[in-house]
Amino acid sequence: MSRKAYKENINQLLETIDSVLQTKSILPSLILIYSGIDIMAWLSRDKSHQDNTRSDFKDWVNVYLLPDSGLNCNADDLYAARCSILHSYTSESKMSREGEAREIYYAWGTADRRQFQKYIDISSKRGKGIVLSVDTLNSAFKTAIERFNKASNKNTSLSKLVSKRAAKFFVVSQARLYDNQVLNESA
């Protein structure tokens, strides 16, 4: 059941992200992507961590998301972006204010990311801000989940860990009434 719950929940998350992006609801899609990364990091976190940590997020990003992703950022930038989007719906986070990460600005669709980056570089954010393609981030997230699934299939201890944790996932089911008899009996 846990592997089935894992597959159903993760597939539904990915489908929902795509659906939200189709409506051009960029910030809600980013919330879903960053929450999705949190979920994946929670699944693979060290056994000694009862709760997800910043390190768990960054470890998952470094291992599964960033390699060959085309993303022009690092795990610190993404963690800071996650905090800023989820907590304030802005590009600024504590990490960016303290110089630990760069602020991430988002381009999507046919927007010219390079032109946007030139603007950021000219502004007072020079060197402190980068432009990230939402489409590239979404694609990288999907690829990262595929990498994670392959790693889980090859690594027995990771597979057991994922199964154990996925068993805690919410399972959404729909009760169906095949006729009015059930309704009439309860009336």
C-alpha cells in the first residue's frame, strides 16, 4: 500500500503543478514545487532526523535536482527561495538578507531570462539576484523524482525507508454509492 500511496500522491502532485502552470498561476506553482522538494527530502532524510531539516532539503537538491538540470543556482539559493515563497510570497529571505544565498526571480513561458538578468544586474541587486526559469525548475523537479525513484529501486535500504515513510501519506479515496438503497436505508 505504501508504494501505491507514494506513486499516486507524487503523480497527483506533478499533475497539479502542470495544471496550475497552464493557468499561468506562477507563485502557486512555485509553492507546489518547493513543497514537493520538501516532501521528497522528508522521504529520504537521515533515519536519525525525526523532522525535515534545511540540510535534508539541500542534500536532496544536490543529489537529485541540480545535476544536469540547467538551473543556474545552488542548494542554498533554492532553500532561501523556498523560504521566501512559502513564508512571504517575495524573493527576499533571511538567508538572502544575510548574504548566504542569492534572491531568485522567476521568468516563465517566452520571457527572455537573459534580459531580465541584465535588469537585475543593473539594479541594486547586482550579484545578489538570479533569474530562474519556472519551466526549467519544473522540468528539473520531474527529472529529480525520476532519479530518486531509480535510486530507491536500486538501494534496498532507501527503498525500505521510502516505503515506511510513504505509508504515512494521506490516502484519498472516494466512496461510491451504486444505488439509492444505501441512502434510503439511512434515512
